[in-house]
Amino acid sequence: MKTIKLPITLSEEIKNIILDLQRQQNNVIKYTYNRIKDNEKITQKELTKLVNSMNNITIGSWLKQSAITKAKYIFKSNKESNIIFGGKYLFLQRIKNKISKEEFKQKRLLPLYIEGETLQKGNRLFKLNIIENNSMIFKASRNFHIHIQLPKLKKNIKSELYTLQELSELKQICYTIALTTDYICITFDEAKLYSIITRNFIKNRIIALDLNPNYIGYSVIDWKDNDIHKVVTSGVINIKQINDKEFSFKKERLDSSHPKRIKINNQRKHEICEIANYLIKLAIHFKCEVFAIEDLVMESKDSKNGKKSNKLVNNNWNRNLLYNVVKKRCNIHKINFVTIKPDYSSFIGNLVYSDYPDMVAASIEINRRAYQFYHQYIVRDFSTSKNIIFPEFSWKIIKKPLEGFFNEDTRKYSSWIDLYKYVKKSKVRYRFSFSDYLQQCTEKVFQTKTIKYKVVFYTIL
């Protein structure tokens, strides 16, 4: 479920009307909650009868039914504990006489809650009027409607609300409203919203990622066959500065429970989620048919590259978080999500696609494997099975000269694995740092930077 919260401005007259409805519905919610607490087996019919017998309650029947639904949810969520309406903090403030009785009553009010209904064009008491007037209409009664003007909406929120309005008017989706005198919340099933929408994907266009603790490389590619392709766009996302910041705290000997260490870890997790959302938006924008990511199932181990490397790989690398967010978003947006074995992808990528930086070259190799895997095992439209991990070995497709080792001795190798073993044993440098690439190819790189969290986005032209 997704909730969009928007600030609103109302006249004093309308505020008083909404406050009165809030107070009445809150009384119904508390009364219903207590009845359910006394008897968990009480039926909906019995609750409705009890609510209709309450004195001084003039709200409409649907507001009463919504109150019953809310009371059931509150009881179910707090079954093991005693609930304090308004919260413990507010209750203690009142006991200590830090707030008046009237302030306490005002602040503990729950928002006016209106349950959604698909067959009632999304909601029985509300009408979305976003497309026409950037507003919503609250049908407080049969003859009294309140027009609520919304603030200027961001493009992504406007797009979602436009779609929600169109689909709700077709009786295909519902939305629930929470309303106060200061804000309105619109809650809807995001997965259902996007499952209804049919997207026009570009056939054989794939986005793929190469992951490591400091950099994420991505590539969007159109494939014609295993060898012929066109790179639509590619780039690198740099999160090294966040990791470096944490290492500086460690040098200061700050404990892992120190507020600075906790804050930087939370920042990293937040940015990983934002990066995942950015990549999904990229896939949607370029109408990618498949989203491919490395199948990284790794246990904590000593990489033999020092304590700093071990910490990056074993502790700082939120690969599972990125994987889970991307997979969830792909499911919502109906993008085919595949995981690909990363074996030798950096080695092959750097030798075959050496015009690109290390992590992008590796992502192109992951992209090629995704194309093979998708058509061989999911679509099943390849007449013959092929080796997914390794492209056909040929010295003609190897572009990197391996720093002088491209000679008769190396030409005797006729497989990727044998060449890899030779290169590793000879300690030939086949991977080059991203900073080296930036210095050599400044005209090919366009960058944007998020100032607050020190994450840099590079687009490779």
C-alpha cells in the first residue's frame, strides 16, 4: 500500500465542520474498540446496531462503517497491549499539566477516516478531481460538498494520482482517505495500480547492473542477437564517499553505537533505496523489457585484501537491500526480473567492452547473459541452447591489449577460463579504476550529484 500525504488550506467554517465530523467519528471508533475488546467474537451486524443506538452521533452511515473498520484494525494491531488513544507521550504531557484539557482533546483526535470502495468509483464520499482542477471533492452529505484544493504536485505524484483517478472512475481500483484540517492522506494499492496499467516495452531492451560496495554500474542495451547490440545508455553510481565517511569515524575510534556511526549507516540504507527507485525509473523511462541483476549469494569471508576491504564487502555492502527493493519494484511495474551468475563477468567485460569503465563493462556482460537467459529459459524462443556465462571465445573480440601480454604466448589460450588463470597468475592488470577513466575520458562523462548525501550519478555518453 502507498500513502500520499498532502497539506491543505481550509476556511475556518470548513475546519469547524471537519473537526465536528472528526470528534463524532472518534467517539464511534473508541466505543467500537471497547465493544470488540470486551467480546472479540462480536459480529459486524451487532456492532452496526450498537453504533446506530449511540446518542448525539449524526454522521452518515458510511462514516460509521469506516469507524468500525478502523476500530477493528486498531484492536488487531494492538491485541497484546493496552492502547492509549493519542499516544503515551501526549498522555504524560496532560498528566504533568504541560498541555490543557482542550489541547489534549484536540491533539488526540484521529483523522477522519473514509474507507475506499471499488464499485463506488474508488470512494463513496470522495471524488478525485486532479486532472481537471487539482482538487478533491468531499461529499460530506447529499446536498453539501466540500472542494479541497491541493498544493502544486510533483510530476511523479501527479502522474500517479492522474492514473488513480482514471482507474477509479472505471471502477477498477479504490482508495482510502484520512482527513484533518491541515492535511489529506490518499492510500491505495500501488501494486494493483500498476498491474492494471499495460506498458509498451521495447522488445529485447535490457537494463543490467554490476554491483560492488562503492560503485554500481548499469547499462541499457538493445539486442538483435548474441553479438549485435546497441548501448542505449550507461552509467555509474558512486557511493564511495558515504563509505569513506564511515571509515573516518572508525579511525576516530567511534563505537558502532555512536550516533554518527548510526546516522551514516541509516544514510547509506536510505540512499540504496533511492538508488533502487532511480534505476527502476530509468527502466520505465527506457521501456526495458528485462531488469537483470547479479545473483550474489555471499557469506562473510576474508577476502585477503585487508580489514577495510573485508568491512566493505561483509558489512557496508547493502546488496540484499538493493536486490529486494529492485525486485519488489519490478513486480509492481511488471518488468521481467532475472538474476544472472556473475562468474568472470568483470574479466570478460573489461576485455571485450574496454571502451567503458570497469563496472559498466561488467554490466554489459551481465546484460548479454540476461539476453541469453531470458530467451533460452523464460521465453524459450532459442532453437538451440547456448552457454550463457561465456560468449564464444575469439581473440577478435578482445580489445584490451593486456599491457603487452597480447602476444604469441597468450594466443595459445583458447578458453576464457584458461586465459583468466594465466592473467591472474601473471598479475596482469585488466581492471582500471573509475578515477582513471574519469581523467582519461572527461568528454564522455556527464555527472549529477546529490549534495546532502554525497552520492554521485555519472552518465557515460
